[in-house]
Amino acid sequence: MAETFVDEDGGAAGRRRALARALLAEPKVVVGGGFVLFLVAVALFAPWIAPHDPLEQDLMLATLPPAGFAGAEPGYPLGTDGLGRDVLSRLVYGTRIALTVAFVAATLAALFGTVLGLLAGYLGGKVDTVIGRLVDIWMAFPPVLLSILLVAILGSGLHSVIIAIAVIDWTRFCRVVRAETMAQARMDYVTAAVTIGFPRPAILVREILPNVAPVIIALVSLEMGIAIIVEAILSFVGLSVSSDTPTWGGMIAEGRQIVHHGWWVLAAPLAALFAAVLAFNQLGGGLRRALDPVMRR
Amino acid sequence: MITAVLNRLVASAATLLGVAVVVFVLLRIVPGDPIAMMIAPGASPEDVAALRARYGLDTSIPEQFWIWLQGVLSGDFGTSISLRLDVLGLLASRLPATLELAIAALVVAVVLGGAIAVVGTLMGRRTGGALDAANGLLLAVPDFVWALALVLLLGVAWPLFPLTGRIDPSVATDFHTRFYLLESLATGRLAVARDVAAHMVMPTLALALPLAAVIARVLKEALGEAMLQDYVLLARIKGMSETRLVMQEALRNAVGPTLALTGVQFTFLLGGTVIVERIFAYPGIGNMAIDAVINRDLPLIQGLVLLFGLMFILINLAVDLAVAALNPRLRHG
């Protein structure tokens, strides 16, 4: 009895090791995931990394160019913005909002979408029709317009941004999870579970969900990239967090206005946004390949 | 076939009604009072009540919806609160700008994406791999980021194109229609057409690049599959050149799946006009939509959302019909 116990435990650990190997063998996971970890570190240690207070204004030092350009000041490697605030420090602190939105909004969207997708795919019939109709209606809105509308209704702020993203993007998860669930529900192992007499909720959660999970995990990573963009768009329009919190989108909005005499105020956050989105994208693509047992073979 | 189309039409109408209901309810729970934003300080309560009645805000929500729906069905979308103009007239005056932009972007995306796919198929594995990697990059980056990168590149670093607006007012203002590009081309005013086109270059590219990447990937996959078919092998044995093989034989059979996807993606592109028009201060319905939301202009927002929904649904319908028409197997199904 004890032996089987040990054996089972060793099996789980072995599976975990095999999974870790598969993940590390995927260059996209290593590169994308590595950059995401770097961003997490920057967000966590922002007060130690940022050379200046991101809110400290000094109009005498306004629109200083980045290091290497004529007129640059030492101590401001990425220059300053129109109010003399250090661009690098604001960029570093902006990582916090970007990642908060990415993790929370993507998780919430995944939760809504997965629950509805599982139900639609497994139960079919009327439930599927109603959820499908809901997805259709949602997809007939331009997402950017809908997010702006929602934030305008909820009032600007981080909470509203997160809620808006979750309320809009659950359809991405719902459609994919529904299709996957329908495919899984036709498999033999589900028929076997039904024959044995497992209750339907147990089959859905313990049999089908683990097999749909790889797709969901990959989608969450992609959704994090999308959430960062949406937050930036909302900040750009002036509807995200209040203007005294540094965000990449807020910096982009200011940079767009003074682009002719302060291009770096736009270029720096845009580069950060670009790199972050690319990293989440690569991570998502890599995870999908590494976690999918069929593709791994 | 006819019943299938009718079913789709009914389903589309139901979706559109759903969109209208959702946006109507959402807007009625807005805490901000649009009337409070437009009254002059010191207005009497009677004035406020009169204004409320004038915009139909003094009845219950279902009643308001019923009145609004009746109006819409008879072509009356109400009056914009912030601009004090007829909503339908406003939509009609701004829609052509967005349509010209979106269709130009679609054309650029199809040409560019098609070119990447065909060249990638002809190049073979090694060099094709580099093209795939570049395409992956294009695929990951959304229109918002492209638009701003273009601002930096083609607006500031190499200021080749104007950064804002649709036309330089000193070039021309005497248009008979709102389709500036089409009209100036049709009447042969090439200098005017060039100015309008120059204003469109950056927003068009920002919208077209992500779509081009999607088209390139799907079309290349379909081309790769088509190139393995027997009829291609036969043509190759008969001595047809690789270029002609791809262009004449494979492309014809690869277009179907690409077309279906392009349609869906075109609705995303149309949604992208909202923020891209904003970045380039381009006077289309997307830019107007952001202003409408910020000003809490309920009638205008409703009109705009309905217009977007209608366009999305029409595009999907058109694509389904086109795919069915192109594929004889689906036509009889």
C-alpha cells in the first residue's frame, strides 16, 4: 500500500519534471516568459530601480532629450517629459499598472469565458443557443468603442479598466473553450465516465476541464498582451487611472501631443508596450505548443 | 440557399436589436447627467425639465427605448446633445471618411498579405522562414502601436506625410460629396486626390499591417496545401513554371478559406478605426464616437453603435454569401 503511494507521488513529480522540460525546450516560452519575469521584477522593485520620483516635476528640466542627444543631462538617460519628469522613472512605475491590468483582467476574462464556454459546449441545446447569441451580440460591437463606453459608464479608474476588459474579452475564451469542450465531449474517455455513472458536473470539471486547460493557459497569455494594449488605449483617451499615476498609455498620450519637440516621451513607452505585447504573444504561442500533448509529439 | 440567407437575415436582425438594447440599457445607467452638462448656470428647474422632455429623457427606460426604436425605424435617430445636430445627418457626413479609410486599408492588406504569401511560397523553406518570422512580428503588434510607430517614423523622423486631418483646407474645400478621394479622382483633380491620399497613408498602413499579416499566414498555409495536390503535380510535369503554378493553379484554390477569414478580420479593422482615427485626428465616425462617449451624447452614441453593429453584420453576411458562391459544394448544402 505504502509502495503504491510512493509510486504515485513519484509519478506526479515525474510528470511535473517532464512538463518543465517541455516548457524549457520551447524557445518562445524561454524568451517570452523571461521578458515577462523581467517586467515583473521591474514592477516589484520599481522604487529601487527608478532613479527619480516619477511624479517630481521640474520645469527647468522640461523636455530634456535622452542620453546621446545634444542637450541631454546626466541622470536622465531617457530624457524628461513636458513637465520635467524623468521618463525612465515613469516608464518603470508604469510597468506596475500595465502588469496589474494584464494579470487581473486576463484572469477574470478567462474565468467568465471558460465557465460559459464549458457550459455551452457540454450542455449544448438551449444553453448553447443563448450563450452563442450573447457572443454574437458582443462581437457586433467594436471592442475599443465598447471599452471606452464601459469605462465612461463605470467612471475612470483602474477597477473600471479591468472590469471593462473582462466584460469585453470573455468572448475570446468562450468561443475557443466551447469548441474544445464539444470536441472533448465526443471522446471515448468521456463516454466511459458517463457509462461508469459519474455525475455530469464532475465529468465537466475533473475530466474535460484538465484537457481544455492548455488552450486556456495559452489564451490567457495572449489576453495579457491585449489587456496591456487596451489599458494603454484607455489611458491615451484619458479614461484610465488618474493622471498623477504614471502609465505607459498616459505617457503615450502626452508624447503624442509634444511629438515634434519631445519624440522620446512617445518613443520610450511605445517601445515598452511593443516589447511587452511581443513577449506575452511569444509566451502564449510557445505555451500552446509545449502544453498541447498532440503538438508535443 | 434562399432559406439559409433568410435565416441569417433574421438572426442578424435579432443580433442588431440585442446590440441596441444592450447599449440603450448601459447608457441609461450612466451616472453622469447629459442634461446637467448642457444647461447654462442659473437655469430654472422648468428649463431643465423642458430640455429633458425635448430629448425624451423624462419617461421610463422601456418607454424611451420604444420611442427611440420607432424613430430609428422611420429614419429618425434623434438629435445629438453635444453638437445639436441631427444624428443621421452627422453619421452620413462622417461615414464616408471612415469608409474610404477602411476600404483603402483592406485593399492594402489584401495586396500586401497576398504578396507575402506568394513570395513566401515561391522562396521555399530557408528564406521563407525569415519571412515567417517577420510576419509573426507583424501579427503580434496591434494597430494602436503601429499608428504611433508610424507617427514617429513617417511623421517626425522622416516627415513625409501629414500627421493629422483628412485634407489641407488650403488645397480644396469645394466637395460635392463626402467621398473626398473618390470624388477628386473621378473629377480628375489629381493634386487634391494626392493631398487626400497623403493624409490617408499613415492611418491606412496602421490598420492594414495587422490584417496583412493574418492574410499572409492563412493564405500561405492554404497555398502550401494546394501545392501538394495532384493537379499541381500534373501541371508541374507538363512543364509549367513555379510562378505560374502558384499564381494560376494554387491561388485559385487557396482563396476560399482566406476570404472567410478576411471578412471576420475586416470587422476588427473597422473597429480599429476608432482609435486610429483618434491618433491621426481623422474626421471619421470612430473619432466622433470617442468624443460622443466623453460628452455623454446619448443619441449620438446610440446611432454610432448601431451603425457599427450594422456594418459588422453586413460584412459577415456578405462574406458568408461570397464563400458560398465561390464553393460549389456549399452552394447545394
